[in-house]
Amino acid sequence: MRLSEHTDRQLVEAYIRGHEECFQELLKRYKSRVFGKITMYVKDRAAAEDIFQDTFMKAIQALKDGQYNEEGKFSAWIMRIAHNLCIDYFRVKKKMPMSRANDDYDPFDYIGSGEKNSEQININKQVLADAKKLLNQLPAEQKEIVMMRLYYDMSFKEISDSLNISINTALGRMRYALINLRKLIEKHQIEMTLS
């Protein structure tokens, strides 16, 4: 049987057993889709090529280290690696620290306050702390959309492709996130104006 007739799972299992050519077949199957997704996020071709190479290098390392979860599909797994590397790229590009200890990246810690006087600084700190608390009260799906849109500067098309949802779903989640944030602001009577 030719390699092209094997399932992804069979190829992964054979690669793990030492058949290097099996990974070449997986690369051949998914290189266009993975590169397409990366270039959709990252407009810089050289950066996209670096991320593409890093994606497959990470996949190889994970397979060799026994970190591949067979419950999911290989295609979804490799796309998730590419997605995470694109987010890391934007974090570095925007000079946002990468925190891999956990995925609770906090953009509010890095917003400048325009230091005018100590009272204004304290007000701004309180507003940003309140905004952080409010954002953390959103459902995970809504919080993710807000983060991708406002802090990673991704378009709704990029968000929908990244999360494998329709643009309308992404827009809907953003709308509900904003509605929920307004309700929380009113409920807690929070002033959200920076000085």
C-alpha cells in the first residue's frame, strides 16, 4: 500500500515507530492548508515561512516526545500549533511578553497610563484593574474573541478562520461580549474613563 493511501493516524503511528518518510506524507498533505492559514494572519511572507517551519518542527518534536493526543485529528492538531505560533508572533511583534506558564495573558498590565500626576495614575490603575476583572467575568468564548480582536488586532475573518467558526458567529460573540461588559459596568457602577 502506498503512503498516500494511509490514514493520518497510520502515518503518525508509523512515524513514531521510526519511518521518517511517513512525516513527509503528512507534510505533503497539510503544507498548503497550514501555510495558507499562517499567511492569512501574518502578512509578512518571511515571517509566515518562519512560522510554517516552526509549526512542523514543533510537531516533529511533540511526536518524538510522545505528546501527540490520538483522540483528535492530526489536521486539527497541526492547525492548532500554527495558530498558537501566530499568536506568539503577534505578542512579540507588539512587544507583549509571552507567558507560557499559563495562557492567561493579561493585556491590561501593559497599557500605558500617560503619567500626569499620582491621582490620575491611581485612577488609571483602578480603571484597568476593573476592566481586567470585567473581562475575566465573560464566558471563555466571548473573552477569546475580545482578546483576538482588540489585543492581537485580528480581523473577524482571521478570527473566524482561526477558531473554525463563521464570521457571523465571531461577530455575534463580540456583540454579546460588549453587551455583557456594559451590563457588568452598570451593575457594579464602574467608571471606565482613563485620565
